[in-house]
Amino acid sequence: MSTSDGFKLHGSTIVTNDTTTWIGMPLYDAGVFYCTVATHADDTGSADYGYGWLNAKLYSAADGWATGATQYEFQQIYSAGNAATAYNNITAGMFKYMAVANQHSTVDEHQWGLTRIEYRNMDDSNFTFIADEFSSANDTNVIPSGRSVPYGKIDGHPPYEWIGRGGGTCETANKPTWIYFYINGVSITNYAPGSMISQMYMDFS
Amino acid sequence: MPQHDSGELWYTGVEATSDTSHSAFSLGLSNAYHHTRFFFRGAWNYNYAYTFQPYIYFENNSSGSWDTAASYNLAMAYGSGSNNWIWGTNRDAYGRGPLINCHSAGTASWSPNIITWCEGTIWNHNAADKATSITYRAAVQNDSNQAGDGTYSDPRFCWGWINYREACITTSMFWGYSGINMVQGSRLDFVGVDLG
């Protein structure tokens, strides 16, 4: 085995306050994001959910924000129960549900949503990613009101934790240079302190 | 492609040197890395027509033993042919990894189309305030070379996660099945994700 897969460290952004709503990262020709994120425990959240998610938008100085209703395509297979469901969104003007977050208002604070995102960013202005490692486990072992099995048991019925994989593309006039990850969810506004997004990257020229 | 400094470095691995040398792989997790990528190839040296999963345990902060408390959650998607399923557990005394195919004749008839390949990430193992989790994807082949009852011949896929729910630094990982060996050449490697 080679001692390296060729990726170089860009660095990490770690949330240290109670008010962060987005994390920005520069885009290279190729890269991998390691996302360890949760929603803030002080957010109201939803008693029915143990999770939130990250939406993402792309930016370049030449184009500004990519927000067109036909620019983004996103496909995902996911489940919070015992069968997989297919989801797609091609009209949101962003990548919806690009990464998963645990909801710290209902889930123990040492449990984190995890998503590994690998991307390619082409000169002819097509950003493409896959996110095929994805987890939002928790260990609350609490049975929510009106439910029969606890959070975290994935083959029962919602609301439980998530399994998923997906990918997407964004077409822009010029090559995007930044990605911004926005925390989102039901009554969610802020990242939990300790949330961390790291990037490895390659440049081809 | 131009060369770069690496942010991901191999740091340890283990390989079955015979068909009876290893029923499990135990590898230390380097505290120098926040996450570790892992790569597994292999098969069980066992006469059985189906796949089955390795048990996974973690060591809690150099405790000297595997944690066998009710500390493991998991979710797995798997399928065969046009069928697919989702399955999970909550607070088991062990984690369970990907589907690994069985091979009853060792390397004498081991061919590349009947090993399991699995790669994934062991997350946050050096963070004392975060649980350790594994995410992975795998491919499994099980063909007519299989012994046993011969009723199952489809290739399978699986992907999912294993969550070790303890908030601790996690120092070692166990991957195996007591009493059943892996075929010679089965191998597990760890690659550190250097976050600086």
C-alpha cells in the first residue's frame, strides 16, 4: 500500500461560540471534507428529531452566489427506519441535506453527526460531490412520547437516527471558489460549539 | 498529477500470514490523528454459504481490555440483486462490521472474486469529549466456488456505521470472530487523517 493517497491538509474550522450559523471553506480542484457537526443545545429543536443537517451554497467572485433554481442537483438514498428512501432536489438553489448534524437539544452532547464529502471542481464550472459515509448515531436510549422504541434504533420507526449516502452537482458560469455550510433543521439556528469541518485537497495544476 | 505533501498517512497494518494465524485483527489507534481511514480485504476461512459480520470492540482510553458493555449502536444498508434492506441495533455489547464472505478452502482456491473489500473512517477517536464512530462501505462477492449449501450466490453490497457511544479517547480496535480464522492474505490497514 502506498503511504499516501495524495491529499494535502487545508485545515479545520472549529466552532468555539454559541452564535455560528455557517462555516466557509475554499474550494480546490479536488478535496475531501470531514464534517463532525451538531446543532446548538440552546436551540429549540424538535422533540421528535435527533438530528439537523447542513445545506450548502457555492460562491465565486466572478459569479457571486450560485442560487439559481436550476443550478444544483442533489440525489440521496437515506433511511431513518427499516427501508431506504430516494430523495432528490433540483430546485432549491442550494445543496439541501448535504451533511447530517446531531441535535444537541435532544441528543447527548458527545454524539455528533458525521459526513465525509469528496468533491471534484472542474474548470468548465461543474462542482460534483459524493457523500457516502454518513452517520447520526446517538445513545440517549430515550423513548420519545408517543413512540415505541428509543432514539438511535434505526430499524424501528421514526424518529431515529440516519443512514444515507448521496451526491450532487452544481453548474456555474465560472469555477466556484468557496463553499458555505449552513446549519439547519426544525427550529435550528446555530452550530454547537465543538462542531468541526476539516478539508484535505488536491490541485491538478 | 503533481505530488503533494500528504495529509493522510499509513501508520499501521496487520495481515493474516496463514489460514489459521488470525481470528481477529487488533490494531492500536494513533492518538496523533483525529480520524483514521481504514482499509480491509479478506474472507473467513470457514465452510458456510453466507456472509457474516466481524465483531468490533474498542478499548476505552488504554484501559487494557475491550469494552463489552452496552456501548454500541449501528446501522447498516445491505442488498443483493434487486433487494435492499436497512437494519440497526441500539446499545449492544459489541459492534458489528461489514458483511464478509466465507471461504472453506483457504488460499488453495482463494480467487480475487471472493474477498470482501471494505473502506471507511474511524471518527474522532482522539477526542475525549466525542464518541468514536465508524462509517464504511463494502463490496462482497460470493460465487459458485462457495461451499456449504450453495443456495446463495449473489454478490452483496453493504454500507453503514457503528457508533461506540462512550465519550473517551479510543485507543485500540478489535475486528474479528472468536474461533473462526481469516484466510491468508486478509489484511487491515490504518491511515491517519492529519488535521495539523
